[in-house]
Amino acid sequence: MDQQDHTDHGSGGRVLLDAAFKADAPARYARLRALGPIHPAEFHRGLRGWVVVGHDLAREALTHPALLKDSQYSEEALAAAGFVLHRSGVGLGAHMLEADPPEHTRLRRLVSSAFTPGRTARLAPRIEQIAHALIDAMPASGEQDLVATFTSPLPVTVIAELLGVPQEDRENFRIWSNLAMQVADPGHHTALTDLHALLTGILRDKRRSPQDDLLSALVSARDEDDGRLSEDELIGTAMLLVVAGHETTVNLLGNAVLALLRDTGQLHLLRARSDLLPGAVEEFLRHDTSVERSTNRYAVEDVELGGVSIPRGSLVVVALGSASHDGPLLGDADPAALDVTRSHARHLAFGHGIHYCLGAPLARLEAQIALRVLLARTAELELAVPVDTLSWIPSGIMRGVQSLPVRYRVV
């Protein structure tokens, strides 16, 4: 291992997935893929496990029958690291992303009707209205943080309206859900607790006065459908929908705009040919996905992955962004290059197997509409700061810039 490779590793030759790694993730994962498809890793607060970086092994790991979501196999290590995302009343609670069949099957079925392609498509006019309203609210020209003014408020508004989150609660829910995914942030635990309390109160109000929204539908499933949702599952599912329902799209949009600003040829091409947007969104998902790595899986028995022995109880995560850059996916094409005309931008941005993202149709729709409106309504769009001064989300599974200062002119 050369000196450059040493910069990716902590003690014992483990990959140290810290803030420095996350800020330079594409380059670091590329070096890891050159060394092999799986590596010992150190995560949040010394939590140790394995990270899969190669595409074929990633697909295998995401569907492996001995790699499950039940954290009982690693409770001691998780507790020592202060990892609380999975804990009821403190973390996100009981929800389908941390469940195995048959519980996962039951929970996913209860939510899946809200995210069908047909129901999602009916949201398009409202998403477009929100996008235009956000552009209208910006000064006619100058500098703005595009995360604060566009890429964040659009998905927040969409998911809040879909769920039925009251207007007066939306700013807190945006702040707390952002911190909830940053496991090394000092405000992480407090944000989870506050978000849990907020949603408990909203669900209580929905029970008293149901509305035509998803949270009211979940309350109905809890109270009227033979108790198929426990109270803990009700809160956990609401927490998951709030966090996963918008934070992923916030960063998908931010990463996509940044990629275009760094490659103005692609920016001009996409502005001239909006018909490329559906395929371009797939390329943005492949090029710099907002979900950098999967949630945790745990080995329920000794497992061999990629020629490496994984002991029972070990934590395994999949680097989804890295797997989508694995060379064989693209033939002779450069996996690091952005190409909005790429016809087959294969990726694992939404996962693979039974935990494939239910919100994928909504994320795709929001991204297509938001980018089309942004490119059509702005001219002279460019970064207002050097790219190497941008600050990236420092911890957790998300990847995205925390702010995106741009210069622009509204047209």
C-alpha cells in the first residue's frame, strides 16, 4: 500500500470513514476499489465493521440471506459507539428499513400504496408550482445559497404536504431531520428526540382529526386494521418517511447542480435539451449519489464475502456510490466523468433487493422537475466560491454539500 492509500486508513489498516474521507469520497473509494471489493472499516465513534465497494459484491451483500437488519447480533458494539438510530423512543424507532421479513414485508406493504408511480405522477403539477415559487422568491440576480433557497425547501415542502406536517412545524422538522442523519454531530441525539416528540404530537392530532394525508392513513392502519401497526411502528414509520422522504432528494439536487456547475459543457447541453432530463437524473444518481452508503447489515453467521471471512455479529455496509462507479458497469467509459447523454447509467443509488427505496419514483420526479425549472429560469449560473471550499456533510450515510453559493440571473 503506497503513501496515498495510507491516507484512507486508520489503525489496524481499517478504512476510516470520517469527515475527511466523506469530503473526498469519490477519489478515496476509487483507490479502495483498485485494492479490492471489500475492506475492514471504522465508522461512527470507533464502530467497526466492513465496507463493500465493488459493484458485483455490493449486489450480493444487499441480498445475502445471512446479512440481516436485526441489530441484536451487534448490540454491544452499537451501544459502545453510542449508535441510537435503531432504538425505539430515541432513534428512528421500529420501521421497515431496520426490519427483516416477515415484519419488513408487512410494514412495506402498508406504505407502498403512497409511492406508486401513478400516485407520484399526480404530484407533478404541485412540484412544478413549488419550484417556480422558489425561483420567484429569489432576487432577480446576485448571489444565493442554492441549498437554502431551492434544493432544500423544495423536497421539504413536497414531503411535508404529502405527509400532512403542519406549516408551523416544517422548519423544525427540516432542521431536525437533517441532523438526525449526521451521527457524529453533537446535536444528533437531541434532534432525534425532538423529531420523535414532534411526530408523536402530530400523529396524536391526526388521530383526533384525520386529514387526507399519509400520516392520517398510517394512524388509520394502526387503529382500524387489526392492529397491523404497533404504536412504536407507527412512530418509526413516520420518522423514516420524514427523514428518508426528503433528505435524500435535497442532496440529490445539490449534488446534481454542483456536478453541472463543475462541467459547464454538460450544463449548457442539458439546458438546451430538456428531453435528456430523465436519463440525466439517472446519471446524477450514478455520478454522485446522495445516499453514499447503505444502512447497517449484520452477519447472523460466519460469512465469506469477496474471499474475506466475516465473523458472526460483524457490521457490513455497502458503499452505494462506489459500487455505481465500478468500471465494468460502463465498459470503456470513464466512470468518474459526468455524461448526461449516457444511455445506460446503471447504479445502486436506491439500493437493491427487498429494501429497494420505495420513494424512488418521487425522487426521480422531483429531480426532473426541479432541474428543468432551475435551468429554464436562471442564466449565468455559476459557483460563487472555489469548489474546494465547499463543506460536505461530515458524517452518516448521506453525501451532499451543506451550502452551494451561486451567482445567477433570473430569466
